[in-house]
Amino acid sequence: MPMDAREIEAMIRQALPDATVEIRDLAGDGDHYAATVVSAAFKGKSRVQQHQMVYGALQGRMGGVLHALALTTGVPQE
Amino acid sequence: MTDVNSRIETEIQSQDVVVFMKGTPQFPMCGFSGQVAQILNYLGVPFKGVNVLEDMEIREGIKAYSQWPTIPQVYVKGEFVGGCDITREMFQSGELQQLLSEKGIATSTAAA
């Protein structure tokens, strides 16, 4: 059961309330998305840690129902 | 679960650069694994491919080991660097080349 872009966005926001989230559907099959997530919570974190935070927000769906999520993460410009 | 972790440790320590991937370096079976192999080949960096499609225990064990839910996974000198996105981003920004040279791993092109 693939995921819906809005569902992904909602889950990320739930874990990172201040985040700005932009989701692009790469293949139209509900399985391949690209997401850009910007949040102050990423400050001081390595890229791996930032991505792990987003994967954590998706509560185990990443790699399961959600096959691919090309992630770009960053900290808001001061 | 411990013996899969020790098997993973052995793989990770077996060569400077190790990639847990779907397929082999010559025949990647997934676009993302293919991208990582392409980047490392472009840089002329020899790496060991561990084909997780042939070993379900490692396929699941590596995700718990690194707390990273997807394949491919890139390790340099035993350290987890990231998946496909991070490796590509680091390559484009030159961070990957810098990390490799810091770890004493030669890259063939002087890719800026």
C-alpha cells in the first residue's frame, strides 16, 4: 500500500513542527518521492543525523511501504 | 542477532570502502545502488560490494546496525557515510573527495 504525499508531509510535520516540507512525486506510483525538509531542529546535526530524524518521523515506513524518498535537508537561513 | 553483526563488522573492515548494495558493482540491481557504484567508479575508488539480495540476514541486519532503513549504504574505513542521496550530495559538493583523501584513499580524477 504505497503512501500519499500528504501523509508523508503530515508525519514529518508531526515530528518536526517548525519544518517547511516540500514533497515531489518522482514516479506517480506512491512509492518514489523526493522531499526537501528545512527545520531548525537540524542545526548542528550531520547530514546522516538529519536524514535519520526524517526517517524516524516516518516511523518505520521508510524502506517498507515507502520504497524511495530522495531527501534534501537543511537549516533555515538566518 | 550478534553473529550477523559480527559478519557485518567483518565485511565493513574488509576493505577501505564497502558498499552494501542491491546487486554487484558490475551489475547493480537498483537505481540508487547503481548511482553509488557510478560515483565511486568515476572517482576511481576501488570498493567492495556486498550484495544484500543474496543475503537476507545481512539485508535486514545492516539496517539495524546503522540505524539506516534503506540500501545502499556506504562505509569508508569502517564509518557509515550515508545512502545514495548523501553520497551524491557529498560528491557534488566535493566533500566526498575530501573525506576520501583525509582517510588516505586515492581518487583518480582531481574532481573539484
